[in-house]
Amino acid sequence: MFWKSQGITLLAGLLVCLASCEKKQPAPPPEKLVFPREVPPERIGKSSPEAILQTLHHGAQEMALDGFQFDKPELGWPFDCRASNSSGYLRLLADKGYLAQQDLELLSEVDIANLSDSDPGETTFAKIQHRRKIYFIRKDGSLLSESTGMPPTPSPSRDPAWLPTK
């Protein structure tokens, strides 16, 4: 019985020793944030007004997030990066890789509001007229539309100032 209890104690000691001597795997390195952007920009899949506005919003939001995350004031919403007109803001998005250069022609009819990071999400960011409807996308990404012959929908908390086209 004495040897049996000593054997269990010896076995337990061996297991503890093996566990402590086991080579531990190092923690994986944290994901490194890369700037400038290396991912190709999203292309507009269809020329529908909704697809055009969603692609524009996605690129603008990505650029604003990168501007905040990497402390680059030249990247952001139109007011934050001091855009003087819509075509200049669209060119900036394309030059920085947030929109495809080939899509700038589809985006040329879009009116862009002079928003900043401090504007609320429900503020209208961009609009485009297509046939007898005006389509809007808000800063939070919500799409709205209204017929041109109908009374306008309730306005957001702040009616934005629109950038000149050129």
C-alpha cells in the first residue's frame, strides 16, 4: 500500500513536471492595420440610383473611418476634408482608392451634401434624380426616395448645405 500511494504521488509529480516543461505557443501577433488602402474599391454593379448611392456612401464612409483611425484629416466627410465641390470630392475618393475611377462618370449626376463627422446619421448625404423620383442616402446609409410631383418627406434634423457640382 505504501508503494502504491508513493507511485500515485510520483505519477502526479511527473505530470506536473511535463505540463510545466511543455513548450507553449506564443500568442498570435495582433492584426496590423494597413494604410494606405490596399483593397480594390467596390465597383458599381448596376446603374440603378440605389446602387450608385450605396457605392458612393460605402466609399465615403470607409474614407471617413480611415481618416479617423489613422489621424489623417485629409480623409473624411466632405466638410472635414475641405471639399469645395462634388466633383472634387468624388475625385478625392477615387484618387485615394475608395471609388473606382471607371465609376466617376456614373457618379457625376449625384449631389453631395457638405457633411462633417459631427453631423447626425439621419442627415442626407447625397441625392440623385432618376426619371420622376429623387433618391436620397443618409449618412447612416438609409435609402429614401420621393416622387418629384409629391410633397417632400419630412426633412431630417438638419437640412444640409449642398456642394456645388463643379
